[in-house]
Amino acid sequence: MNQYHKGQTIQKRCVSCFNDRMKIIKVREHHLNEKSIYVLYTQCPECRADAIKLAPEDLQVS
Ligand SMILES: [Zn+2]
């Protein structure tokens, strides 16, 4: 089950303006062995900087 979706806001530090919330603009799922890895394309809502985050399926949100 894909726990990430477009439009979702995740906790991630923007390297440009240090805002700590990034919005997901695209999700790509990759299958590696038996696991899924998600590539999250994110954009800072403050300064519009793009960033990519790799997220395993069982990522624990801290
Ligand atoms: Zn930013």
C-alpha cells in the first residue's frame, strides 16, 4: 500500500530556506527484491525549491 501521495506534506528540511515542511509533487515506486522504495519528489511551499527524498516502505515517521 502506498502511504505517500501527491499533495501530501512531509517533514523534511528545505536546504534553501530551512523550512521544515516539504510538499510531495510526485511519487515513484520502485520494487527492490521484496520491498518497495518510494522516490518522493518534493517542493518547498515557501521558496519553491525542489528536492528528492528516498523513502522505504516501512519508514517510521519520527
Ligand atoms: Zn524552501
